[in-house]
Amino acid sequence: MSEIAARKVMQTSLGKVSITSSEVALTSLEFLPGRSSLKDFSGSPHAKALVEDAARQLDEYFRGERRRFDLKLAPTGTKFQQQVWQQIQKIPFGQTISYGAIAKAIKKPSAARAVGGAVGANPLAIFIPCHRVMGSTGKLTGYSGGNGIPTKKKLLALEGIEHR
């Protein structure tokens, strides 16, 4: 796991989030409990610039002014998780894909359940848009960020995505 070089805590329409980076890329976006006492910090001007840029882009996203993030990401995970997260990053704004379709895209067609595990382990929620991944019937099957399914519903609504 990369050492955290900077952290930015910000308020969003979904509550507080913490954005962290190493010296070279973003490493996490986490939803925080309402009473979180985490504070901003920075070990270098470069790391601070990374989290500040991410916070600016996230704010633009929530205001409906941004559909695609232009950020350097470095999530820590297994090779399989990395494959899944790379595939998720290809899902366009306002569209969804199923766990099974991701499994097929990474050439592991019987791994839909494992894909679900990788989606749930995503350390860069929203930036790696795991909220766009649905069950094969279009049903909301879970979300590990924020308040779970209610958070996922709000993110989908922000992007104009209908769901069951």
C-alpha cells in the first residue's frame, strides 16, 4: 500500500469524503461518518495539488459540470481487482454495465461474483465509478460507499440513470 502524502476532507451533497494521494497519484476516496474528525494534511506541494485538483473535479461533478475525471489514479489491489477497476473506468457517464458483462470483458466470463467482490473493494469510489455497475436485470445489488444503496441511487440520479 502506498504511503499517504496528502489528504483533503470535503463536504459533498452525499456527506463528507476524504481524498488521499501518494506523491504521484490518488489512492482513495472514502465516505466519512458525519462526526469524522479527519483533517487535511500534505507532505508536499505536489501531493497537495493532487488532492486539491481531485476535490475541484469532484465538486464540478456534483454541480453537474463534469462528466469525466482527468486524474492520475493508483488504487491498491490484486491483479484481478486492477483489471475490474480498469474496466469500470471505461463505463461512460450516464450508462451502466452488469457484473457479468465486466467478467466477459476481462475474459473471465464465469467470474461475475468475483467481479462483485472487486467492485465492492474499490478504494476510489466515484473516480472509479462503481456505482454504474448493476445486476444483470438492472437491479441495484449493493454499494459499499457512504450509506450503501441510498448513496448509489443518488449518484445514479445525478447522472440521469434509471434503475429498478
